Amino acid sequence: MRTARTRSLLAALLALMMVLAACGDGDNGEAAVDDADEGEELALDLDDDDDAVEEDDEAVEEDDDADAADDAEFDLVAAVGDYTETIPDGWMMHATLEDFEDARQVEGTMILDVRTAEEIEENGVIPGTTAITLRELGQNLQHIPTDQPVIVVCAAGWRAGIATSALRMLGYDNVMGYRAGAPGWEAEGNELTDELVELEDYGQPDADPELVAAIDDFLTTIPDGWLTAGGAEDVLEAQEAGAALIDVRQPDDYADGHVPDAISIPIRELVASSDQIPTDTNVIIHCQSGWRAGLSIPIVHLLGFDNVTGYGGHFDGFVDAGVVTQ
């Protein structure tokens, strides 16, 4: 009796335990799965959020860099200095007719006359010439190639020097000048023509827009007389009246002979030594042949020295006047 009852009790207890175990396993299993799913989803969400934050940070950094680049001010003095300090020997000029003739025979060479249309019509040009007047040069850069030789000419070299310097400053390392110009070429027994080569479109040069604008502003406002100070006698009279003279030749040339009281600032040092250029009186720049003086005019005017003109004649003018000291 007791054995049967005990067996029944044990069977019931065993059944209860199985039911409880089944229920417990089901609940725990579902909870474990739910917890695992939630953990995985949470992990994925966190990873996605981290990636988004990193992308946002990178975007902010790029925007900051762009803003900094936009906010960076253009340094005109540095741009002019970069050009001036690297002016090559020979001063970017074909000094003789032979040099000019050899250069113009190179295939693709452009001869660029910067005289006015009236001058060209009246006097003619070297055969094969393209014309852009000096004051309009900055507005026609697309018509000047950067990958083939360009030779700038005018009447006597002064405006050609200004144009050569301005273009070189804009990165036209292919530009040279011929000081004698069309009149000098004709004086050697060559014939001029009234036919001009049509302008072509070569595209805009890779130059800083602010530098282009500054040079264009200078060129378009050059007054009649082209910032020249006249002949040697005119220069000496101006000096007597209080004008300052700046000699942009090399130091050795200055040591060999110079105009009394002339300030020696070699052309390559005009920016670095700009504090020596007077601002309270007229200033006249001169050199050996007039070419470097012409090259110097855009340099000093872009630095803000509107009181500067130049002597386009030869140093011999001062020698002949008997004023040169050694």
C-alpha cells in the first residue's frame, strides 16, 4: 500500500518537474533570443552612428579648409616679389637684330606689337605681327599663347618693356622683348607691312585672378606719355627740382659710374628694398639702355608707388651731360 502510494507520489512529482522544466526552458530561450537580437541591433545601431559622426566630422573639416582657403588674402607684394627675384640674366630681351631674326624664325613664334592702332596704321608693322595695344593687354590674355615663343615690340622699347614685365609676372615665361621694335627693324633695311595676323583664342592663362585684375588696372590707367620722364636733360632738371633717381642696374655698373645722389636698387631687389623708394617726391627710374627701367615700371606701380616714372634713354645721355661720377 505504502509502496504504491509512494510510486504515485514520485510519478506526480516527476511530471510536475517536467512541466516546470519545459516552461522554464521556453521562457529562458525566448528571452535569450530576444536579448541577443536586441544586443545585435544595438551594436549595429552604434556602429552606424559612429560612421555617421566620422563622416560629419570629415565634412566639417573639409568645409573649414575650404573656408580658410577662401578667407586667405591675396598677397600682391609677395606675388610681385616672386617674379622680380627670378628675373633671368639677359633681362628677357633680344638685344640685337640678329637675335630677333633668329627668334622670329622659330615655328609658332608670335610677334606682338603693343603700340596703338593709330600708330600701327600710320607706320606699319613687322611682317607676321599680331597687335594688342598696351592698355588692353590685360583684357586680351586669351589671345597670347603660353606654350610658344612671344616677342613683344613697340616703337622704341619702352612699352615693350612694360608689357614684357607684366606678362612675365602673370606666368608667361615664353615672352621676350625686342627693344628696337618695328622702327629699328625697318632702319636695318627691312620693309614693314600694314597687314596684321588675326588674333587666335588660346584660352586664359593659369594666373591668379586678383593678380590679373591688379595688372589690368595698372595697364588700363597708364596715362599719355606712358610714364616716361623725358630725355636725360629733363631727368637732370627734375632731379635739380627735387626728384629722386633710382638706378636699377647691377651694383658693379653703379660702382663704375652713376648719377650723383642716385639710389642704387638693382631691379631684382625692388620689392625687398622698396622702403628705399621715396614716397614724398617724384621718382625717376633709369638703367643702362632704358629696357630695365621699362621692366621696373609695373613692379613699382603694383607696389603702390604712383609717383614713379622712368627714363627710357641710354645711360650715355647722362655721360654726355657730364654728370656721371665714379
